[in-house]
Amino acid sequence: MTQPLAECVGVSRRFGHFVAVDGVDLRLGRGEVVGLLGANGAGKTTLIRMLLGLLATSAGQVLLFGEPPSRRTRQRLGYVPQTLGLYDDLTPAENLAFSEAAFGAHPGRGGGRVTASALPESLRPFSRTVVGSLPLGVQRSAAFAQALAHQPDLLILDEPTSGVDPLARARLWETVAVAAAAGTGVLVTTHYMDEAQECDRLMVMADGRVVAEGTAGQIVGDARVTVVETVEAASWAPAFAALEAAGMPAALVGRTLRVPGAEPAEVRRALGPIEASVTGAPATLEERFFELTLTSSRTRAPA
Amino acid sequence: MTALSPGPGQAGPAAPEWWGTDEASVRYGDRLALDHVTFRAVPGRVSAVVGGDGAGRTTLLRCLAGALAASSGQVRLPVPLRIGYLSAGSGTYPDLSVTENLAFRASAYRLPPAIASERSRELLDRTGLAGARDRLAGQLSGGMRQKLGVIASMLHRPDLLVLDEPTTGVDPVSRADLWWLIARAAADGAAVVLATSYLDEAERAADVLALDAGRVLASGTPHEIVAAMPGTLRVSDARPDGEARRRAWRRGGRWRVWDPAPGDGAGGPAGGPAGPAGTAGAALVPDLQDAVTVAILARELSGARAGNGRPGGGDPR
């Protein structure tokens, strides 16, 4: 691999006695889309803040474009925070102009004033409306346009599509795919497993460490759950209660129950007289994620 | 789309087979936020109301909570004390502790203190909040606060539990706890209604209502909605060119291409996409997310929906 856009080598960050990020290695290359998954407190935001250069490492090394994060590297980076980072009382074009002025012009792009014509086609109808009055999907498109306006080499997205309908979400991901195809590396955090499948590669963090890495398929591997389908559809409720009592918490999906971390035979026994089909099934990414997170918290001594 | 065969007026008020709306509309000034929506929530079942920003989810849920009157149509609800409601983004008092929040809500629902504290203890223990009992709600993480909000709204074992985006912005671990609470409320006999913008989450519900710009896009079980999807879907590695380009969207790193009317020749060019890049991909068995995306796309292509929405959001007129 040529020089990565972003590289973390053994990066840790402590806050007092609390280890927020613990020995993380990461390499992100040109055109790669990497998803960062983790529960709250897993260390994703701390890791991103170190990459952005907003937070120093306690140990290890962060390199952006081969050098430590600085104002210079910041110019080659686009960032869409969860809160979008737009001014509600400016139009999308004014937001764009302001951010360009604040950033300085990107090398090779000229320093001309940004006008509505710099906005992507989909945002033109909204060029005269202040951001605060726009639908959320349009606001998100405006934030993407702003983060991409200076043609960054690295794009960092924090929960980028929360709250929009699936078509609007698909279109935001088209924007990401276009940037990636042009060579931009993308690091994205999400709590949304369907969105995670848009990434080339995933990293799962728990308790500050990377506990799994690879494609969604590689991370799920051969993990399985037990599926309970009661003969009487309405009997899911007593089955739910019976499994809970047996210490096998079940997840309700439609009117079937999915039980992670338990073999069909144990589940069958716990159901007692309740008539049901009990079978094994491949785990979903979310179920596997959940298992990885729980395993990590059990095996790790309290910090 | 699939309807749950509404029969207005056929069931008496003494037979709570469902709670919900018949052809309910809500008008804010000259904006129709909800346009003839029929929705039924059935005791012991979880229903999901899905849609993006401006779809009308919150308006419908406020009607179901009894917090908003419909401008026209029927709304059938239990008495207010038998409804539980978590509004979007709040539902807890930030300057009360977890225990105080629950005690306050329990007294508002006239629940005897002994029963309230027993149920609170059980639900807090089960969802990892036991250690946070004395913390102010305003100091909890987003996921913990949402769990507290759901517990507070179900403590009195309501007949109808209405939850507006309980899981938005919540990490998967807290989401699992929230879904345990939701299932628990349904197991206790409540008709549970939750709003979400996540289709994979909606797929976990027994019934789904998809809204767009105040109108019903689709309703039924996830299976019924998928079965009722018009046309066919295929998967392609590249975005098709030509006319099919507008009927394609990105999912899972590849492209979904929708053909509205295979066979009857009514819409779209026959014989696949025109462009060289649009190699005819493999046919695909759609899921709920595909079916709802197709419904939104179909409205957009028919001109009934203005792209990403227009200024002001969700205005159907």
C-alpha cells in the first residue's frame, strides 16, 4: 500500500485513570471507505478528535498524509459532525462561502468567491433559503457539500444520515461514493448497521480497543442465534417471559424471538410446554456487534 | 398498498381490538401535515411508523397520544390515564433524578407508590440503569435518558404506548435495551406504536405504517408491504445510464434498479437499461427498506414529491 491518508499506530488516550482509546492501529488509504462502529463510550469520538488534531495522544502516533495533525493537514480534511456544523440563519451558499473564507482556498483551486453555482445541482432550489428552514435531508446534503467543497483528501463523517428517509440516505451515500471514487478516503461512524454495509471495511471498537475488523461478512463470520417461532403467534409473550426467567434474554422481531448466545436445545428446554419451532440461524451484523461489545466488557477488568 | 381492512364504525367502544385513526387529517394553517391516514395499533403488538423528516410521524403520534386533535376523521383512543407517551427528544425532567422522574410520572398516572417502586426497580435493573438511580436525568447519556423516558411512559402498564423516536441517535447496546422494554410492554398487553427513521428497526415490528409528506405510502406487516411492492428490483454493480438512472439508488455498495411495470409495458423501456454501464443485474428479493424506498421513488417520479422536499419540508401541496 502506498502511504496511507490516515494512520494510527498504537494510539492511546487517557483521561485521568480512564483509558478512552487503548492501543488502536488504523490505516486508511485513498478511495477507501471505513466504518467505525461502537457503543457510546467505546472510544470512537476520542479517536476522531485525535485524527482531527483537536486532542493529543497519550501514547502512539497519529499521522495524517504522513505528518502529525496540524493546521496544514486540517486543510486537506473534510468533516461533517453529528450536529452538521452549519449556521442556521445563513443559506447553504452563504455557509459555503463562510467556510471557504475560514479555511482558505484549497491549493490549486483558486481563491474565488463561492456562489450558488458552486452548490451541487440538488441544492440549487434551496440556495436562497436559510439552513434552519430546510428539511433535514437537505441540511445534511448542504453539510456534505460544504465538507467536500475544498476537495479534501480525507472525509470524516459522524453519524451522517440520522433522521432521513431511505432514499435521501441512499443519495447522501452516492455523494460519498463519488468522492471515494475520486480518491478521497472516508472514515464514518454509525450506529446504523445497514449504513455500515456501505463501507468497504469496518472496525468495531469496544472499551477503547478494536475488537473486530474486516468486511461485514468477515465480522459476522459463522456467529449464530437461536430463532423461536411459537405455534400460536400470540404465544410469543409467554415465550419471551420464559426465556427471560431462564436468563436468556430474547429480542422480538415481528412475532418471532431471536436469542443470541444460546443453543437451540437450551432454548427448547427453557420454553417448557410452549409449542414452538426452535432453530439456529446466522446472526446479523447488529447481533454480532452486540456480542463483541458484551464479551469485551466481561473480559476487561474495570479501569 | 396493503390495508388492514378498515371498517369505520363497526366496532363499539367497549371492544378494544385496536386503537388508532380512521382517515384522520391534521392541518396546520394551510399545510396538511396528515392527509387521510388510517392506522391501527393492536394490543400485544408492536407497530412502527416510519418516514423521514416532515413525513408526519410526530403529528400522527401526537394524535395517538391525545395531545393533538385531528382536523377531520376519527381517532379512537383509551382514556388518557391508559395512554403512555414519550415525545421526541424529551420526556424526562432534566433537573429531577431518575428515581424522582419515575415517582413523579407514577403519581401523575395515579399508580400506588409501592407498585411504582417495585416496577421501577425491575425495569431499571434489567436495562442497566440501577446504578444511575440518583443521577439527574439531565446528566445521563442519550441512551440512558431514552431508556428512562420509555420506562417512565410504560410504568402504569398503559393500553396504548406511543413512543416518538425512542432509538434515534442511540447506540446499538442501548437500542437492544430499548427494544427489550418495547417487547416487555407488548408482552404485558399494550398496543405499542413507535416512530423511527430506520427501516431495519421497523422490520422488527409486527405492523408498519410508512408515511411521506403526510400521506400513507404503505401499510401492513413487513411481509405484506414487501409483497405489495410494484414492479421488480435488480442489483447492478454500476449505476445505469439513461432513463433508468433516475430509478436507481445506492445500497450496500451496489446499485438497486427498480423497474416499475415488468410485463405490462405500461412504464419504463422494455428489455432493461439503455446505457452500456447498466448491465442487467441479478433480480433481487426486496426487503422492507427496498419496498419503502420504491414507494418514495415512485411518488417522486410521478411528480407528487419534490425531490428532497421543498423549503418548509413535507408540504404535500
